[in-house]
Amino acid sequence: MNRKYRHTVIAGNWKMNQLNSGVKVFLEQLKENMPKARACDVVLCVPALMVPSMVRYGKDCRVAAGAQDVSKHEKGAYTGEISADMLADVGTRYCIVGHSERREYHAESDSLVNEKAKALLAKNIIPIICVGESLEQRENNLTMEYITYQVCAALSGIDAQQVRHCVIAYEPIWAIGTGKTASAEQAEEVCREIRAVIRRLYGARVARAVSILYGGSMNAGNAAELLSMPDIDGGLIGGASLKPADFASIVASASQD
Ligand code: PEP
């Protein structure tokens, strides 16, 4: 973490879990467990229909509402889709794009991820852009090449002013939901490279201002070590964000110096 130049962000990803009726109780329990003095932004990315509850009850404990996906289209005949304008209208502050589960199960391409990020920026929603290599790519020493490609593709056509409002999440696919975490050194190495790519594209001032998160089985036990790395500015957390005490403990780790 480097609080001097950028925000520390702890973002939960509930995926398709929890119920709208449970949001208030969850946040009450989270509030009880979270440190009063916090040095990070706390976000919960929830299914779109739970966003209004997250906005309403999250105010009290300073938890921002995030979504998990958005349409690339502004509006129109796109049954089932949710636009950035609709997300903004109900108070969404962040939205994940390019999560590996969407890339895999919904065949989302890098150019679609880019279009979604732009749609969000146009409505002042912070995109949390996910990138990450497969186990096969890692074993074949293709990690850096692939991550560089993904970052460049995701940021194509996004200008320096806008990129300061983007968050990048490095999520090695082999570490998501598997209980296998990248070591702090492995995660730092890739996050540092992502910052180097941003530096090449936008210059040093912009690169040092962009928050880069690690995601992949981050939990209460390993968060402190991962967050102690200079280029890891927070976490995107799946499983551990479903338990208030565990998520609060990660927030506490992110609030320590
Ligand atoms: C995720 O879904 O973004 C994620 C990192 O999940 P988990 O923490 O469960 O590995």
C-alpha cells in the first residue's frame, strides 16, 4: 500500500450469494466488527437488485455500493441488461468489469470489457477492471505478457484523466475461489508490472495514483502480508466478503500502517 499517492480499497464481491433481505443485518454485523478509524475505502459489489439496499444501509457504516457487471449499451432493446445510467441513478459508486467468471461463462472479450469500463466512466462509476492469468499461462511463463495485453486492451481509448478513476484488480484465475493464494511476492511482482504498464501508457504521475488490488482467496489470515506490499493497494475479496467478521478483519488489516 502507498497511502501517500493512492486510495487503499477493500472491495467485496458477493457474486450470486446473499439475499436482499439480509443486507441490513449483514451491514449491522460488519459495522460492529469494523475498526472505527479506517484508512481505506470499503466497497461491497453485490447483485444489481441489492444495490439500493446497500446504498441505503451502507451509509451508516461508510460502505460504498458496487455492482458486478454493466451493459456496454447506453439504453434500448437489450432485455435483461442494466445500464451504467441505471446503476448511477440508484447510487452505485463502483462496478466490477472483466471478472474471470464473466470472461469464462459469458465469453466476455477484452474489447467488451473496455467498452463496459468506458460506459461506467461516462456515468462517474469507478470500474474495477479485473485481469489475471490462467494456471497454464503461469506455468508457461506467459503471465506478464498476458497481463500486459489485458491491461492495454482494457484501457484502450481511456484518457489519463479517466484512468485515475479506474481501479485495476489482479486476480490470477488459479487463485479465485480455490483457497490457493498467490504469495505476496508473486502478487506484488504482477501488480508492480501492471503499474509499469500504466506508466508506459500514461506517465509516472498517473501510474502512482492508480489503485491496484489483489484478488484470489484473500482472507483474514493472509491479508496483512499481501497488503504490506508496496504495489498492492487493497483487495477484491470473494468468499471472505460473505462473512462480516472476516471481511471486517481484512478492513482492519488495510487500516494498519
Ligand atoms: C473474486 O471472486 O473476485 C475472488 C477473488 O474470489 P475469492 O476471494 O473467493 O477467491
